[in-house]
Amino acid sequence: MIIYVATLVVAVVIATALIAVFSKKLLSSIIAMGLVSLGVSGLFFFLQAPDVAITEAAIGAGLSTAIFVIALRKVKKGESKDEE
């Protein structure tokens, strides 16, 4: 049963990684990247490494995604000021 769940998580990670790479919108790519990190966190949990899974979820999915979204918002604000 666990093998099927792990296979499903791997498929979701691969699908969201492809979305992150080929998406035209930066925000969609950032969110997909966060989902990839969350999926990898689930894989670490299945591999009996809960400490690594928690760290990956907190840093990879949470903090990195937040930093990228904040950076994207700052860049968008800077572009609108340059156009004026």
C-alpha cells in the first residue's frame, strides 16, 4: 500500500516540476516549486526520515516559496515605478 502512495507522490512531484519549468507565469512557477518541495518532504517521510521531512517542509516549501513571492512582488513594484 505504501509503495502505491509513494509512487503517486513521485508522479505528483514530477508533474509539478514540469509545471514549474514550463509555466509562462512566474507566480505559477513559484507555487509549483513549493508543491515540489512539499512532495519531496512527503517522500522523505516515507523514507523514514521525519526530521528531514519537517525541515524540507519548513524551509523548502514554506520559507523559500515566501521569499520568492516577496521578491517577485518587489520586482513588479520596481517595474511599475520605472515605467512612470
